[in-house]
Amino acid sequence: MLKSFIKKSRIKSPWIMHFDCGSCNGCDIETLACLTPVYDIERFGIVNVGNPKHADILLVTGTVNHRNKKVLKNLYDQMPEPKAVIAIGACGTSGGVFREAYNVVGGVDKVIPVDVYIPGCPAKPEAIIDGVVLGLQKFAEKAEG
Amino acid sequence: MSNLLVVLVLLPFVAGLACYLLRASFIRSLVVLGTGGILAVASIALMMSGPFTYSPEPVLGMSWDSLITIADFALLLVILFYGFKHNNLLIKLFSVAQMAGLVILELFWVDHTAHVPTFYADQLSLIMVLIISIIGSLICIYAIPYMKEHEEHLHLETTKQPRFFLFLVLFLGAMNGLVLSNNILWLYFFFEITTFCSFILIGHDGTEIAIKNSVRALWMNSAGGVAFVAGMMFIYASTATLDIQALLTSGNTATVGLLVGLAFVAFAGFTKAAQLPFQSWLLGAMVAPTPVSALLHSSTMVKAGVYVVLRFAPAFAGSFVATGVALCGAFTFLACAALAISQSNGKKILAYSTISNLGLIIACAGINTPAAHTAAILLIIFHAVSKALLFLCVGSIEQRIGSRDIEDMRGLYARMPRTAWITITGILTMILPPFGVLLGKWMAIEAASGQMLTVVMLAMGSALTVVYWARWAGSLLDMPGGEKPAPEEQATLMRLPLMTLCLGSVVLSLASPAIYEYMIRPMFVAAPFTVAGGVLSGPMGAFAIYPLFLLLGLGLLYALRVVKKSRGMTYAAPYASGANVEGSNDGSFVGPMNAPVKIQAGNYYLPAFFGEERLTSLANIAAIALIVLMIGGAL
Amino acid sequence: MTTDIILILIAIIVAPLAGGLISGIDRKLTARFQSRQGPPITQGFFDVAKLFGKEKMAANPWIIFCAWVYLVAAALSVVLFFLQSDLLLIFFVQAIGAVFMVIGAMSVPSPFSQVGAQRELIQILTYEPLLILVFVSIYLVTGSFSIDQIMLVEQPLLFKLPLMFIVLGYALTIKLRKSPFDFSTSHHGHQELVKGVLTEYSGPFLALVEVAHWYETILVLGLCALFWTTSIPAMIALVVLTYLAEILIDNTMARMTWRWMLKYVWSVGLALSFVNLIWLYAKV
């Protein structure tokens, strides 16, 4: 019974860590807008913790380049299981318009496994919330498996 | 009885001489070990035999009183000689003043035909004898390998250990004599011997700063000696007796002369206990080798100062002198706790903490209720054990790492795991329940509740102590996870006293209900506390010793079990904003130009709030004002 | 004896549940003040359960040890409170937990953890003397430090000790980690030290710390409740109003510096204490 309560709690209390890889900050502004009273994702129990050791879900925006890929990997490794990754925006999904640039590695999934891709440039807060909710379901399935 | 007294008071003098004259280090070690063991056993036997009164028979046709008088003047002449040798006007003045006072007292005033029982022991004295003999012996035993290493470190050609052990061991006899004395002149004589031992031992290393600090200690303690002589004169003028017990039990209301005398004696106790504004001699005494700091300057000699105040406390109960003593003690407790926060030198932290706790004990003596006296005695016992332990730990650490700064002790667990754990245990016994020091502190605050200024100062001081202890304990563990600490090598004779004192501090705290019931409660007509089921209850509140030990102990064991089970896990690197150096666990991160940057941490010492330069002069002025208040309040 | 056991069980089991609910209500009210919906009031339990289900990850074994000792000490202090024992003793037992949390944080070579631990020590330095003075003032009015004696008082303590209640409010604000005194760690997501003293506590160990915090919340609110023991509705009203005031202060004030806290809280707290104590001494 306790185990099922813990499983249920994983969906009810997803703590996010938001990391801006190489973003222009467009997606970041939209992500942080979700925390404002207009969209208020805290009603889902979502808290923006700045510390990967406390986080369940890693929200990544922006392209991965040769310098921040190590940081991204490090943050992902420091998150305790179970965890999920959500790539936000065109850049996070695939590198966006910067895909061909010499310093860009590509989307987030070049470095760490991604569970949900949220396209957009920038992605709308509604889309982000939709993606996070989708990610929670995947997260719960992952935790069970 | 007389045999035990001979053993406890005279044997150390003989043993000290033996250490000085027999030059082989192996024999010296044996003498110290043997003396230590005999003293410990004798003190326990004395405790078991209970309170007593005793006067030694005349020897060689001369009464012991005359011998002591002669020795007294001889000692003062020696001190005067050192005053000339170091060209210090204050020492010369003070020793001459003491001689003059003694001449007047002994030759013109005292009626030598009156019989004064020489020794009297009640529970307080017997407990002090236990502390001196057992803890003192452990420290002397620790000193054997410590001094050997110390002299190797200094590359000395000729060893100075014979002189060192002469005074270290002899000192134990002087302390035993002090706490057992009933004749005030005898108490004064032993008091002066401890002053002299302290002077010699502080200056042991012979460096310029050691000599300077030893001279300062000598003149400050001699000032105390002058006050003591003045006090004796006032007391004798009012009561016409040298008998301390007669003075305490006479029950007549204290006259102005008597109160002034008692205030002077309390002043002498203050200087001996390095209370404000005399704390600088104790801080300067930290240059001495660690066994000196542990023995004289934390667990025994400075306890002689508080013992004197505590012993005479019933005589000034209810007068303004008592309030003055309480205020002086409480203020020292507060001010030195504040000053300790700004220190990073380990021995200075311990010194300030010692002075602070002595102030607490003196405040209890000033409050003068049975509950306060119980608190004072408990604090004396437990502080002596824990503080001696901590000083010995710091000595051990200093010899290994070459520094006594607590910042250099960061992550000590990786290099010296056993000593680090013992130090942490010692620190925790100083600040947390259910250990004895906290029990005493709890009792003191509850006993002081009737005096507003005193209790406010005690409350604030008590909060300050947590800060400087907790950060020291935490920083000892500051190391990357998963590293196996190197096994620690340590001389057996150093390890044994450390482990004994560590175990003692915990076990004695567990035994505190029994200590109260059998050793302290018999002192009082009206018992301040009752013990039932390991809970110490008084009219104001209760401290549940056994239940707390049980529950906290279980919690501790459970936590340890959880830690043991998690030994297999890989330890994560600390969070460093994602820039941890690949594969490293110690928090170093990739910095400018991709170069690794090592983490450096330090404690907050709050110099702007608690800096020594700022606070010391303010505190000294306030303390002098309070002392003047105390002495003037007698009038 | 049986009442004792029931009280112990209430203390160990019901108190943290109440503490969790209070933390949830806190978040809901804070959200409402900020014109948003906020999480359900049972959110605290979901958080703790989720944390217990996380992978065990720690920088060293001391973090684990210290988290457990913190929990044990906090629970023990609440048990002692419910058993109506000595106030000073309860205070010193709760201090065990605070000290161990700091030691755990200091055992990790991380700048966030280290600075957070130093700030936590300064917070302890700030509220400890004031709390002891509150207890001394309670003794002066009731003649005892034991809660069973204190509860027998005829007139609510608030009438004789109004200023001490304000001083207790300062200690409460610091202990509950509310702005302006939330710089060693705070409940809000971000701060300049990441999560300060709690940065390196993660997963199940963070859950232990959170439950210990619930115990501490109940303890401090219990201390507030002692100020009006003559009527239960009034006691509840006092505690509710105090907690509402805390939430209001939290939402209206910015986080200050520890220097400001030390100077301001000590000077105001000591001044208030002195005035109240002098008044009590003069009457006694």
C-alpha cells in the first residue's frame, strides 16, 4: 500500500530543474511564465528546484554545444532515479535553426535520453504544460518498469 | 586516613623529585605511571571513606603549621627572585606585599595556640580530589609520549623533561592539598604553589613569547595572591579564626569586615580562574605544551579558583557580594563565549571556552542556592573531563598536522579518524543533552531564574557556545565521500588517556543521577533535586537523564545501522553547478581556462561582531566595573 | 501510564501528519495571496512520499547519519512536549537536531552547503537566547518550567507576557524559515545558495529532514499555544492567527542578510525582553 502511494506521489509531486543549454532565452521565458500566477503549474505540485539532487524532471531548452554538453551530462547524472528529461523548443529537440553551426552538437537527445519533445520557437506555456503532463505519465510508467 | 592523605598530598612531591633526579627516561615514565595509578586508587578509596577531619601530628618536634609558614615565605622569596630575574616591577611589588601581609598576620595577629583542624573534606573536596587524581594522572601519562615527540620536534640537545615532570607531578599534590585544606593559611600556601608551577610550566619552552607569557601569568596570579592575603587579614580581623569550616558553620551574620575579606578572596579566585579582565594570562598560557594546558589551564588549576569561590560561598550567601559574584561570573560566561566565536586557533577556542565555563561555575557560586551549588559541582566534574579530553585531542592533532588552527583541521577524519571521532564526541558532550555539561548548564539557568541580569547573560552565553563548537565538529568531517581514511598510528600512552576520557565523558554523564544521589546530595540539608527512575526533578523542572540516554542512544544506533547498510553505495559528488571535474568526488569544478579549481571553505568568524580587538577592551572595562561593584558592595 | 503512551503515540504519529497538513495549507494560502490556485493541502505528503521513493544518493555517510539524528531529536522534542516535561529540556533536545543538520551540511565540500551551514549557525545563534528568555519569562509568571504546571495558570500568559510573545514570533519566523529570515534554506524554489544548508540532502534523506521540519513546526506552534491555555477555542485562534501572520510576513518581506538579522533581531528582541522582564520583576 505504501508502495502504491509512493508511485502515485511521483505523479503528484514532480520537481523540475530547468537548464538553459544554449537557448536564446525565448523558451526559458515561456517556461518560467508557467510558474507565474497566470499558468500556475504549482497547482500540480510542480516546484522549480535549482538542484539536480532534488529534481525529478529536467527541462532543457536550447542547443547543446561542445562546452555545455559536459554540464548537461553532469546534471543528468546527479539526478537520482527515477527521472525524466523534457526537451523544449526547436533547438532542444533537434538543434533548430542552429543545427548546422560548427559549435553545435544538436538537440538534447545527442547527450542524454529524452522522454518528451515539445516543439515550438518559442514553445507556448500551454504546450509546455501539456508536454510536462505527458512526461509525468511516461515518468510514472518508467518508475513502475 | 593519614596514609591516604600522605599518598595524595605528599607522594606527588616525592615522585616529582624522583622524576627530576632520576635521569633515565624509562624510569621517569615508570614513576609517572606508578604515581598516576596510585593516586587514582587512593582518591577512590578516600571518596569511599567519606567526609573527615584530620590534623597531622607534629614532625621532628615542629608543628606542620610552622613548616608551612616557613615554606610559604621561602616560596615568596623565590617568586621575588624571579621578579628580579625578569625585571618585572609588579611581581616584585606583589610578592613583597604578600610577605608583608603574611608577617603581620602570622607574627602579630594569629593566635597560634588555637587548634585549627588542618584537613577537612566534604563531598566537594572529595570530588575535586577524584578529578585531580584521575584526570590529572591520565594527563601526566599522556605527557610521556607527548613530550618525547615535542622535544624531537624542537631538536633539543638536552632534555628538559625532568624539570617538566617535576612540576607537573608535584602540582597534583599541591592541588590535592589545596582542596583538602581547612586551615586557610594552608590553602593559601598550596594556592601559591600552583601559581609557581603554572609560571614555570608556561615558560617551559624558554622561547621569548613563553617567558613573556609566564611572567604575565605570574604577576596576575600574584595579584590574586595579594588579594588572598588581604582577604585572610580581613577575615581574621572579623572572626579571629583560620578554620574555614568554623567560619562557614558559625552562622553569625557577616560583618562588613568579613564581607570585604570574602570579596577579596573571591577576587583571588577570579584571577586564578582567569576571569575577565584577567583572561590574558590564560590565553597566553596556551604557548605551553599541551599537557600543561590540559592539566593546569582547563581541568585543575583554574578549578582551584572556582573551588575557592565555591568553598567560601556559604559565608557570603544573601549579601550583595553574592550578587556581585554572580554578575561577574555570568558576564565572563557571556563575553568569553562571544570572543570564542571570532577565534580560529583551536587552543584559543578551548581557552575562551574554559574561561567561559568557569564564569558559569562562579555565577552558580554567586547564586548560592543548593540547586546552584549542585549545578556548579556537576559543571566542575563534566567540564574537567570534556575539556581535558579536547585539549589532549588538540595536542595530538597539532603534533600530527603541525598546526592548531581549526581551518587546517578540515577533513581531519581522512588523516586521523580515531582522533577526529574522539574530538567530535568531546565537542558533542560539551553542548548537547543528555551529557553532563548541558545538565549543569540547564540547572544553572533554572537556578538563576530569580536574578534577571544573570539569567539574561546565561541565556545569551549558552546560545553562543553552540556556534563555535558545532562548526568545529562539522569541519572535521569535511572531506570527499567514499574515501577510506588512513589507519591512524598513535602512541599507546597517548591513545589510552584519550579513549579513557572519551568513554568517561559519556559514561559519567549516564551516571549523573547516581553521582548526584551519592556524591552531591549528602552535602545539603534540603536536597534540591530528587532522583526517580533516572529523572532528576526539582521544584522548577525536570531533566530525564536515563530516558533521554535510552531514546537518543537507540536513535543513534539506528542511524549508525542505516549508515552501515549504505556502505555499498557509490557516493555522489557535491553539486557544483554541473561543472564538476570529471571523475572527482571532492567538489572541485572546472574553472576559467578549463583549469580545475579546488573547493576551499572557511568558517564565519564574525570579526565585525565578535572580534577580539573590539570586544576585549569593552569587556575588560565592564568586568572591572563589576568587580569593583562586588567588592564595594560589601561595604 | 496509558495516557502517557497515548500521548507518545499522538506525538510520534499525529504531530507530523498535522505538520504536513499545515505546510500544505501554508502553500495554498501563499498561492491565494499571490492570486493563484496553489497545490492541494495534502501536497506535503505527496512530496515526502515521492522523496522516499527516490534513489539513495549522498555525498558521504555522515549526511545520512545526521538526517536520521535530526529526525530522532525533533520527534523526541515533540514527544517530550506532549508529555508536558521541562521547557528548557525540550529546547536543548531540539537543539541536537539543529546541530546535527549543520554538521551534516558541513561534511560536504560544496560551497552551497558550507555557506548554508554557516548561515544556519547564525540563525541558531539569533533565536536561541531569545527562546531561552521566553522560557525564563514563563517561569517568572508560573513558577515552573514544566509544562504541566504551566498549563494550570489561571490567566492566559499572553496577558502578562505580550512582548515575549512578539519575541517568540521572531524565533518562530526564523525556525519556520520565513522571509526575511530564510537565507540558510527556504521552502521556495530558488535561492542564491541553490538550497543552502539542504543542498546535499537528497531523496529519502531530504524526506527525513522535511518530516523533522514538520515536527519542529508543531513544537514551535505548541509553544505559541502555551500562551493561552485557559480556553481551547482561544488557543486555536491564537495559533491560527499567529501562523497567518507568519504567512503574511513571508509574502510581504524580502530576504535580508544575516548581518541585518543578527543586529535587528537581537536588539529588538533583547529590548522587548528586558521591558517585559523588568515589568515582571517589578511586580514580583
